[in-house]
Amino acid sequence: MKIFKKAIWLLAVTGILSGHACSSDNGEEPTKENPKSEVPTELTGNWMDSWSWFMQYNFDPLLYDPDAKVWFRGSYDAWSMDPRPGFGLQIDQSGNFIWTVAVSTNTGGCQVYTAEYLKGTVEITANKITFHPKVRRKKYHSVCNPGNNFDRDEDKDSFSLTFKITDGESYNGHEVKVLTLINPDGSEVAYSQTK
């Protein structure tokens, strides 16, 4: 049941990101500087997805290296990286962000995974975050259907999500805060951080 809940949660994250993307294989990055704003301290840092948070994995900003164009630091997949990375959203006070997502299923020995990497700037207004991706890369890999595999740039259009920050349940003696991102259709995804 836990694996099923994890898969549903990860599909929700991928859905939020995919809802704002269309395929684009030209590989060109915008030449103009993306807008950004100063970020309130309560919103900065590494926000981890529930599985990464529970397993105490650390955020890896180079799940995909946009300069070298290499996924997983050269490993086969994200789960064979050493150390194993956590996935989530990193936002700094200057308005830069990196967002990493990885989803994997394994049915009948057929591993299928999707990984997505976004990097750019954010603008914060009241309870809304506008993401301006400068890099947006997505990889799909299927052991049993390799003809469907791809590794491509995605549409870099800006998108906005409503957010809220709430207190979470204490974990291992640490107070926790939760960042919930809300898609225009009402779907939500939550990330955690130690206070």
C-alpha cells in the first residue's frame, strides 16, 4: 500500500509539471535573463518530497548536469547514484530554483522511469510562485519498450502555482514545515523541510 501511495504522489508531481510542458527538441535556451525576485527566508532552502524526506536523502542539484548534458552523474539511473539523491525543490534567496522529480515503477521485471529537471528563476507575489525555467529536461526510460525512450528538452514557458507553508509533524525530534504547491486544477503536492 505504501508503494501505491508513493506512486500516486509522484504521479501528481509529474502531472503538475507536465501540465505546464509541451515537447520541444530544439535544445535552444533563452538568451534573455529570466525575471526573478527576492525570496522570503521562510521559502528558501531544500524542500524534499515525502519519500526523500522520510529516507533522509539529500537534495542533489546535479540530478541532471545541464552543462555536461549528463543525467544522474553518469549512473544508470537516479536509484543507482552514490550517494542516492533526494528529489524536491531548491530555492535560494536571490530567486534561483532547481526542481527535480523522478518516478519509477517495476512490474514483472520491466523497470520504467521518468525523470525531470528544471532550473531557472522564481518571482514571488503574495501566495503565488511564478517559475521561469531556463533549463527543462525530461528523460523517459523503459527496459521492456526501449523504442519509447526519450531524453529531450521540454517547453520552457513560465508557470505559476499558489503555495502555502504550514507546520508539519515533528520528525526525529526536529520541527518540520511543509510547502504545499497548488496547481490551477486544485491538485496539490507537498514538500518538507526542517525548521
